[in-house]
Amino acid sequence: FQLTLPDTPHSTPLPLILVLHGAFQTDKRMVRETRRLFDELAERENIAIAYPNAIHRLWDIGQGPGAEALLPRRDDLAYLDQVIEEEVPEEYRETARGLLDMLGESLKKRREDP
């Protein structure tokens, strides 16, 4: 993934925003598509921005009929949880994981109730 940090020196961990690309896109394209607005936000608000990159440009939450067809097998919610563990300051991890859980539940419900 790409990580954008503000140019100003920081002595404490920074809050992190994960910016996820759409299907068949990449982290680099997401930076272009958003016209680097998140990078500007990082500088202005003194935060970190991460642009994770899905394998073969498709996110996989590890469940549902489409998940079995994706190779190599992976669970991108677990990958994003790892990014949170490694990059998000401890005081923000619980909130970040809560948002990640909500994302997973939302995607699951969307598949169940089209």
C-alpha cells in the first residue's frame, strides 16, 4: 500500500485514514482519481493516509459465492485489520476496527438483500 505522511515533523503517532479503491482499480489510480485531495488533507490536518491495494484489483471479504472463485484465496478484511494493527496508533485501533466490522457487515447484508 501507499502511505502519505505530512511533511511537518511529528513526534506522536498520527491518526490514519484508509482510502480503498474500487473494483479493478489500484492504489495509484485512487490517488489520481481523488486528485490527491487525501494527500492534501494529510498535510492540512497532520494525519496519515494509506491507500491499500487489493490482490488482482478486487477486494475479497472472505465470504460469499464470489469469494471461492477468487484466486489466490485471501481475506481482505483480515489484511485491512493487519494494516490497522501495524499503522494505526493504539488509541484509534478500537474505532478503526469497529468501522472495519461495520464495512464487513454492510457488504454481507448487501449480498444477502440485493
